[in-house]
Amino acid sequence: MLEGLEKMLAKGVDNALLRFGLGKGYLDQRDYARAAEHLQRCVEQDPGYSAAWKLLGKARQGQGDLDGARRAWEQGIAAAQSHGDKQAEKEMTVFLRKLDKAAPAG
């Protein structure tokens, strides 16, 4: 699946849905850096794409970039709220809570 999507991208097709597919595919393979790259492009193309923000946060978390994960989820929550996407809003709120619990108290 990823190979086909990469070929489309190489041919000049570039849109949020394609980038989301690539990002999710790489995230599923635990290739967090490539996932984050594609998901970042996705949300640049469609800032209201709450599912992409959610996965971008997961990719950043996988890279160990907890601040980046927090920023992605915060922006994702705002995007979800503006589109009435209650489920995505709830999920990202839970992710943020878990991030806060895991963070060492400074």
C-alpha cells in the first residue's frame, strides 16, 4: 500500500488524504520520523483534519518529542472542536492526560 502511495506522491499528486495515508502507514510500521513528516504536511494542507493531528501527536510521541506531541494534540483538539468531532476531541484529551501523568514533576 505504501509503495503505491509513494508512487502517487512522486508523480506530483499531493493532498491531505494522500499524506494522511502515508503517515498512517508509516506510523503502523513504527517509522515515526517518516510518519511525522507526512502527517505534518497533511495538517499544513488541511489544518482542520483532526484525525491527522491525532496521529501526528502519536508519531511525535514515538520519536520521543513529547512537546511536539502535546502541541499536535492541542491543535488537534481545537480542530476537532471547530468541526464538532467529539470522539477525536475526547481521544486527544485522554492522550494529553496520559502525557501529563507520565511527565516527571519538575
